Amino acid sequence: MDTDILNEKFGEVRFLLDMGDFEKAEDILNEVHTNISKINDNDLFIQYYLIKTDLYRCTRRRELNLVLWNEMERYCITDIHKCMRLSYLANDYLRLKRYDEAFNFADAALNVASGLDARNGLLSLQIKGECFKVKKDWSNAIKMYSTIASIAETDGNKAFVAKYHAKSALMLYEMGYKQLAIDRLFEAEEHANELNNIDLIQKIAIWRADLYRDMGDDKKALDLLKVIAGFNNEYFYY
């Protein structure tokens, strides 16, 4: 198979993953791997590993990805590919709740990303933020989330800015700054409304409701959830 045909096969596999035909997708990937081995093309190998790890995520075999990311290392020559591999490896460790490994690989990815565009480090910053959150290190989690929001703002990604300001607010709540957290969440929700980002509006509103409930203000929590429910009905009706 030449490169064009192999790329078409990759496209076919992605389509099959979207359709949920995982068995056929895996058969084609095995065939592709055999042909790539004959060509020995680094970029094609990287594509193969990225799609194979997607397959394992879809079929809940995420632990097998840890082996694949290690196999992929020899093909990651550029700093961009090195950073990507380390970030994805860290992400799989995070999903497997192996937080120390997730943190360490995210840190390694950020070291590589230091010489690249800041966006290359976004996933690793998110992972470190989640690890700090699990460890209840609220202050450092806020630092990670604030850095993400700053990078996103420079990049013009307003949805990310709103989301990570909201996540920072949740950490403020854990630190005891309850009213400040509520105010910050409300501001983030207003930004999400301006963007008309339905998913983000709902997510932030639910976070606010959770905080109200935790503060013992069940009425405000219920009122907010009723608004969300009414909004959903209106949204799906149209």
C-alpha cells in the first residue's frame, strides 16, 4: 500500500470508530500496521498509534494504551510529537486514577513544551490541575486553571476562559471563599451566555446549584435547576 491508500484506511478506521464498529476498525488497523512496517514512515506510525489508542479508549481498554505510548516513543522525533505523546500518556494515567504518574508525565510534557507555542502545554496544565484538585491542593489547582485561562484568552478561546475561571471558582469555594466563588461562577456563566454555549451554561449553572446546596440554600439550588430544566425544554423544542 502507498501512503495515500494508508491515509484513506486511517480515515475509514476513524469512521468505523464513530459508527461503533470496533472489531472491523481493529482488523483494518492491524492490516495497516503490517503495511506501515514495510514503509517505515515515522508520521504514519504516529497516526497509527494515535488511532489505536482511540480504539482502546472506545473499547475501555485504556490500560493497554500505556504500552502503546511507550512503543510510540521511538517515532516521536520532534518536540511537538514528544510533548503530544507525554501529554496523552499523562491523560491516560489520569483517567486510570494513577495520579502520581499522570502528574509526572504532564510535568515532563510541560518541560518539552517550554520551547514551543504555549498551546502545546494546555492538556498537561489541565492534567496537573486535576491532580492538584484530587490532592486537595486548591491553591496550585487555581494556578494551573488560571494559566490555562490566560493562554486561552490570548488565543481567543473565550469558552475555555469561562470554563477555567469557573473551575478556579470551585477551588476558591474549597478554600472557604464561598461568596467570592459564587460571584466568580456567576461571572463565568454570564460569559458562557454571551457565547451562547449551551453545554457550558448548563455545566456552570449546575456547579452553582451544587454550591448553593452545600451552603444549605436548597431554594436557590432548586430555582437554578428549574431554570436549567426549563432552558433544556426550550432548547430541544426549537
